[in-house]
Amino acid sequence: MTTELAANGKPFVHNHGAHCETAVTSALFRYQGVDISEPMIFGIGSGIFFGYLPSVKLVHLQVTAFRNRPGSVFRKAAQRLGANLVIKTYRDPQKGMNELRQVLKAGHIVGLATNLYWLPYVSERHRHNFGGHNIIALRETEGGFRISDPTFGDPVDCSSEGLEQARFVPGPNNPRGFMYYTKSINPHPDLRQACIKGMKNSCGLMLRIPLPIFGVRGMRFLAKKIIKSEDKLGFEGACRNLAGTVRWVEETGTGGAGFRYMYAAFMQEASELFGSEDLARLSRDMTTIGDTWREFSVMSARIIKQRNKTEATFANAGGLILKCADLEEAFFKNLQKAVKKLKA
Amino acid sequence: MDIEDEIFSDGLPKAYYKHDDKGRYVLETDAPWAEKVSCALIIAGNRANLEEIRKAVLAGQKSPLCYYMELRQMDPGMLAKAAGIATFRVKRHLRPEIFAKLKPSVLDRYSKALRIPLEELKTVPNI
């Protein structure tokens, strides 16, 4: 945790967060004096999700998403908490950068969507061609900007050209200069109502989408693919695919176990907010689900490293995902029942 | 130095939610072991793939466009959208004999889409 000064001299507290979008939204709210944590935003914005997209590929590996599509968590959370935001995209890079400078001068802090590949300060392992990484611009400095990237520990400096390149990238992963800042924020948001809305929405997303690639159905689909993958792709190809999946579980800013630990943290906070024993029990269930996902990634790492060959097989790894699917189906059905009893 | 240690000693740790002894969730910065293993496998694979393509370009089997496309983590479909050239044409331009005959106007579009200077686009780094 470090304190920085924003453009108008107001102190801004940089918190280390697990995920870019939720942490940025929480920082924007905190800056305006509404103390709301990262897991809370994640829960209210219905961030938890599962989607296995075999046709979308990043560097030859399939996308397995553990959260809702980029931008939706932030939009939903802002709407449910009654925040009035200005959201803009641009075609012309020059215009986008000029307006960013003007808004910073007016004393706002600005959330920006950037392409991770082009941000000058990230290292090789963070470099994906992904156009939805969120950062906060604090103020303009000489030849650049002061940036608070909540996925990293400290605020960083970023050159002006570097930021422009990251905000405007040719091709399908172009964030198109997406930027947002708060116009006004409800200083006393109705957290209970917002939590209930978020939880109900999450249950629907996980259980009711009638397509085989989303929600708990998607998990079962992925499990079947993993079990068959060794016969289809050979050992090395299957290992690479499995490593790709594990990267989506652990690495891409999930806070561990594919956002499941973060959601458990949200349930913990919500149970204190409502004083509900049901939610506290569900939080412990979510932790169990998170542990099962972690077990899956450890088992996958053993397969890759070829340790303990009798236990660590593709069939067992797929079996763990099937177990996760069953546990999550039960969890969200219980959550649906528990939410009905809550009073706003 | 091991590749796992190499890529994870970049001074930019991520945060992970973990239980503390009282059962509350707190943030820690130790990356899980499974993440290190899979990340190392993927990055080593990407590096090897890029190196293989570079050698193929030097041997005259692939065009330099293929190398720079891989460097920017794109596939022909993405590059086609970025440059405004049809996908089947991009795929053809991955062959060296066809790439050699390209007009400067087409090369210019690729150089803008990939952010590689026009001169560099015609060759690959020969280490």
C-alpha cells in the first residue's frame, strides 16, 4: 500500500489487488470516499463465471474464462451502486490522448483500458495480446504519465508514447482508447440491495445459460476434452493445452483458483453485512471449491513435470473438474435459495 | 538459471487471496507452484516456436512476415483485420516467394499493423 498524489493534490492510496478491473473500480470508489473492497465489487458486479471458448485462440491456446467478459463487472457494479460515470472511446489516438490530459488537469483520476502486450513496464510473463487490461492514470508528468496499475505492487511511470501505443492497437484487440471516470458517486450506496442483485445474477449466469460452453455445463465440456486430449493431441500437445488452462486458472489476475477464492472472500464480507449464517456456510463451501481447483492445477503441474505417474493422469485431472462442476452446481442452487431469504 | 526462476524474478509479483490463521482472506504475493510450472512451459514453448520460425525464415522456407506475426502474438485472422487485408492474402504472404514480390503499399500496411519499421520487416534478426 503506497500513497501517491493525484493531479489536484488529493492523496490517492494505491492498493495491491488481485484482478485489474475489480481493483480499478474499487480504487475509483475509494478515491471518492466510498470504502468498498475488491471482492465486494467482484461479487456485486457478478464477476464469477465460467466459459470455455474452443474457437477463440490466444497464441495457439484456447481461452478458458473464469469471469464475465471484460468491462461487464465494472459496468454492472457501477450501475448497482448508483455511480454516475463518463465512459468514452475514440477512433483518433491524438484526440483520445488530448482528452485524457484535459480530464487529468480537471482533477479526476481516470480508468483506462489498455493492451497488455504494449504496456512498456510489464515483463515477458505478463505479455498477452489482450486488450482489456485496466489501469488508472493519476497525473501527467514530464514526458509521460504516473500510472497506478493495481495488479502490481507500486505505482509506475509510463511514457506518453507507450501509453498511446497500448491504448490504440491495430487489430481486433484494440481497446479503442476506452476511458472512464466518475462524474458523481452516491456517498451511501445501498450495499445490501446491490449484493442481492449481484448474487442472483451470478446464479443465473452459472446455471441457466442454455449453451454447452458456459456455466457448469462448460466445466463438464472442458473436463471431457481434457480426458480425451492425450489420445487426440499426444502427450506434449495435451500438456501444452493443460498448461494453458492452468494459466487461466491461476495466472491471469484471478487471485488464485480461478476467482473462486475472491468470491469466497466476497461471501465472507456479505455474511457479515447481512449477519447471515447461511452465507458464512456458503463461503466455506466456496473455499472448498477453490481448493478443488487448486488441486486440479497442482495435479496438472505434476502431469507436466511427470511426477507420480500413477496418480497424475489426464483422466484424474478431468475428474477433478467434473467434481468442481458438481460442487459449483450445488453451491449456486443453495445460493439461489439463500438469497431468497435475505432482506434488502 | 532455471526458466521458472528467470521469468518469476521480474520484480512484478501478482497478488493472490489466501486464508490466514483466523480464516479470513488476505492478499499474498507468493505465486502458486502450479502457476510457475505452467507459465514456464508456455513461455519456453513460445520462445522455441519463435526461434524455429526465425531459422525457417533464414533457410528460405517462410517469409519474415510470419516471424513478426508470431512475435506480436497474432494469427493470420487477427493480422488480416489489423492490416485491412483479406485473410487468404495474408496466408499467401507467409510464403517467401510471394512476400518478396509485394508492393511497397502493401508492406506499408503490414508495417503499420505490426509496428515494425518498413526496412526491418523485410529481414529477421540474424544472431
